[in-house]
Amino acid sequence: MESIAFIPDGNRRFAQKMNMPLAQAYALGTQKAWEVVEWISSYPGIATGTFYTLSLENLQRSKEELNVLFKIFDKELEKVFTTDFFERNGIALKFMGRLNAFPKPLREKMERAQKETENNAQRTIHLALAYNGRTEILDAAKRLAREAKENKVDIESLNEESFKNYLYSPLADPDMIIRTSGTQRLSGFLAYQSVYSELYFCPKYWPEFSREDLTNAIAEFEDRARRFGK
């Protein structure tokens, strides 16, 4: 397995289950993401990890909830500059989505974080933010159309692989996508890249996801026969 992706679902339902404030559940979910990144770092073959951190539709949630999310995200981004986590694990951090939906200070901090970690070559972690798979394809098509109009690209030479260069961020198609919370759908995640991804649905809410759950998912992946339509 070279590329793995996660839909970390169930933070709000976990808050309800545990009768805790939503902010606390999101904080636990964020901590879980740090743990999962460290866990996948123990698999030398996994070079790419992608997390569906915030969908474009999520931005329609209440202002209060979004403020909680933005504050948590801003705080966690500070760890890029104040800890050796990314350097120690050889991780480059990249963001993908309609990032202009975020406040300018947060966008600038994302840009700094990408710059700070870009020379870490062991693996790349992508965070999909203000993201929707159909929107990604639409934005890629618009960018392609602009370049074609300016005679910067030969349309006839375009193929499925070269089209990826117009997506938000070039990443390896995920070999497996893991979604927590028991919900069994992709919800617009990596619509272009997921056509042959193996899917694994874990019944636990994201803050409950354990290293054993990850091990079981990867073990199941290794037992599956992938034919890619052949």
C-alpha cells in the first residue's frame, strides 16, 4: 500500500454519546489525527496519507461551530513551528480545497506550514479543507479551459494521468479509504482519485479509532484481490 485516505467521521455523534461539549470532541478528534499520522509512519510503504478534514458543505454549519473548528485548526497548525513532529517523521504537509474560504490569517499560516515542511521527503500528508470532489473536478476543468484558451496546453494530448495536474494537489490514488462512524459512503471525497480505491468502513466514531482498527484495515486490504477491472 502506497497511499491511504481517511474520512474521520463521527465527532459530533461522539460528543452526544459521551455527553461532552462539541469543542472537546473536536479536540479529541484532532488529537486522534495526530496519532493516526504517527501510526501510518510505521508503515514504510505508505508514502501518502489524505484526511477529509472539512468538506465544502461543512462550511454551512453554524458560525459558532465553525469558529470552534477554526480555533482548533489554528492552534494545531502552531505545532508545525513549535515541535519537531513533521521533521522527525519526515512528513511534508499539503492542503487541498477551496482554501480562500478560510480567514486570511489562517490561509497565510497554512502557506507557511507547507513551506516549513516541503523538504521533508519521506511521506506527504494532505488535508482536504473546504473540499468537495465534484468541485475539485469543476475547478480543474476551468483551469484547463483557461490554459487551452491561452494555447498553453494541447487538449488532444491530455489523458487521465495528466489531467491530475489540474486538480488541487497531485497525489497518488488512494489504495484504501477508511471511513469511521459506520456511515458507508464517500460523501464526495476524492471523486476523481477513488475509482479503484478499496473501501473500509469502521463502526467506531473517529475519536474511538484505535491502532488495532488501523492494523485490521490494512490487513484486510492485503487479503483483497485487486483486479482494477481486468
